Amino acid sequence: MDIADGFQYQKELADSAPPPVETARVVGSPSAGTVNVNSSGANEKVKVPEGMQVAEGDTVLLLRARQKCWIVAVLNTSTDNPYQGIVGTVVGGSNTIPVTMTKNGRSISVPMPFNSAYTPSNGDTVQLIWRPDGTGGYVNCKLGTTPAAAPAPTTSVSTVGPPTAPPAPASSGYNTFPAIDAASFRNGKWRTDTGNIVEWDWGGYGNNDGSWFYHYQPSDYLSGSTITRLQIKIKRTSGGDYAAQQPNFYLHSSRTRPGGNVTTTAGPYNNGSIGIGETKSFDLPASWGQTIVDSGGGITIKGAPYIVLEGTDRNSESGLITLDWTR
């Protein structure tokens, strides 16, 4: 049953006493769109709406109507959501892959969507990114290991002195981080009428500043790294002049969406134009990426011209940043 089914019974919900909502704890792993929960000391099987991810140990909100029960929200995920897991048997043509991870001291397997830039393979150790609002997570990329240092050469005793071992090879790589939130700020508040990321004004309704937020993920994974490149991926949608336009990128200082607008700390930075319907990655200053890793923050677009970009509600790769790093 989808969440929308419950709204067919508005009168029953309004008249119910006590209210037909309650909290429960997920016990076991989801299977075939259902999962066992425990709300009153006994386990029961309930429906998991399509697109919602739950895992053992999560606290969820249940809705009951007409002798039916389903999950309507994840209230709190376990604080020990793992940051890595092992890919199980990959099934061709599926948009999810099974990932085995350790949570609450137990090994569980969870079907998870994955970054389109990652090609799943059985046995891969992968990076997991969780949304703080409890709506699930993603497989971001395969995790690698740094090369082992070369063994020191065996030499005979020399009066000149001991040989110098060759330096260990430098460790380098890149990681991608999807935006965990994105919104546009206009006329003193965050817009709720659209999930698009908008720059400037069209029709005199007020100037828009559009921002992406990345929570603590870049810091968690790349703390101590030197960032050598920062790219952001965007897709332009209908709005404004049809001709290609040049976005104005800024660095802001917020890990998550604040109550008011973000504070920009660098910019504007202009690096090319984008046409309607086009998906494109833009290079931004590597120093911005270093700031996002070291101190937190995200990316904003603002100022003329008027540009409309797809938000994360339409495009999971809206605002996806790629950070090249060395250690």
C-alpha cells in the first residue's frame, strides 16, 4: 500500500480515537516491500511505501486505518548507520543492489540505490551516504586502498652509509558527494512551491538564491586530505531566456539548511554557460572544496541572469560535487 492510500480515509482518520498513529521500531530487514515492526511488545508485518528505505533499529511512524497499517515516515535512524558495506549478488537491470553492513551489532543486508557513476560488482567495499532526514541512503562509490609501501632493498654493509629507501607512493583519488538538501531562498524564506534551484528574478516576484547542502559527508570521508579539484554537476530546466546562460557560483558556510538565507563567503565564480535541457559539470576553485572538507559548507547560485536548475527532488545528481584529493 502506498502512503497515498491513507488519505482516502480522511474522515476515519479525523474521527479515530485514539489517533491512529504510533511509533514503532523496525525489527529485521525489509523483504518484498514489507518489514516487521514492534510497537506494543509484539511483532507485526507492515507495508513499506515504495521509495522509502528502512533498516533494523530505525524508529518509524505507523498509520492505521480500516484495519490496515503502513509506515508513513522514518522518525529516527540508528545513530550508528555504517559508512561502508559489501555489495552482494548484483542482478542485471535492477536500480538497487544488495549491500551487507553491520548495524546495531548485527550483519544485515539492505537493497540500496547507487550513484550512476559507480558500476556495481559483487564483493566491492563501497561508501554509503545517509540522508539526515531518515529517507534512506545511497551507495556512492567503491572504496579503494592505498598502495603498500615498497620494501626497503637488501644491501650489503657500506662505509658510505645506509641506503635511503624510496618514498612511499602518494595516495590520491576522488570522491563524489550528492547534495542531501537543496532549496531556493526568496523574499525572506525558503521556497516550498518548487524544488528547483533558481538564480535571480523573473516577472518581479523577487530575487532567488539557490543553494545545495552536503551535511558532514565530505568532512567525514576526506578529513586531512588536500583537495586538488572541485566540480559540481547541474542540469538546467525551462525558465528565462532560452539561450545558454552563465551561472554565478558562490561558496556558502552552512552544512545544513539554516532558518534564514545562507552566508556566502566566496564568489562569484563564473566558468562557462549552460543551455536549457543540458547537463553539465563546472570546475570551481579547489580552495572551495578544501573549505567544504575542513569547515563545512556548500554551493550557492545567485545574481543575474535568471536561471532555473533541477533540484534534488527531480534529479538525484543535482549539485553532485566531485572532490579530487591527495594525502
